[in-house]
Amino acid sequence: MRPGVSPSTRRCGSALPHRVTATITGKDGKVSTRRLTLDQGAGGQRLPFRVGEVTKVRFTVDSSHASSADKQVAIAEIEFSGPSNAGRS
């Protein structure tokens, strides 16, 4: 996960995510949740996230660093790496 704004947008003054809930729907339809806590700095953060075969993952920002009524929370990128069967028959 890469908290902060994308370098291409250059929006200043955004809040950074702190606590995030991941709602995971498995291939079998079973739904589970994981709670993630992010550091306060912008930039890439690697978090362990092994889930097996899934059909979707929804991230919900529960709290943020430096939030206020006039700041939006910024997440530039969420990347999953590792084995994937996407597109294979």
C-alpha cells in the first residue's frame, strides 16, 4: 500500500490512512476481514496479506493521520504481488 498522493496529481495537504479494514470475499463466497495499521509517513509500506483465492477485496479507511474537514485521505496505490491464477483456465 502506498499512502499519500500520486506524484502525477501533486495535490497538497492530504490526510494519510492510519487504520484500514480489508473485507475479503473468497472464491467460495466466504467473507472475512483483516485490520491493517499504516505508519504515518507517505510512501510504500509492505504489509503481509496472504488470503488464498479471492474474488474481491474492499478497503475501508477507518481512521487517518492529519485528517480534518477540508482534507481528503489519499492512497496512491494498492498492489498485490505473488502467485495469481487470474486469466488462466
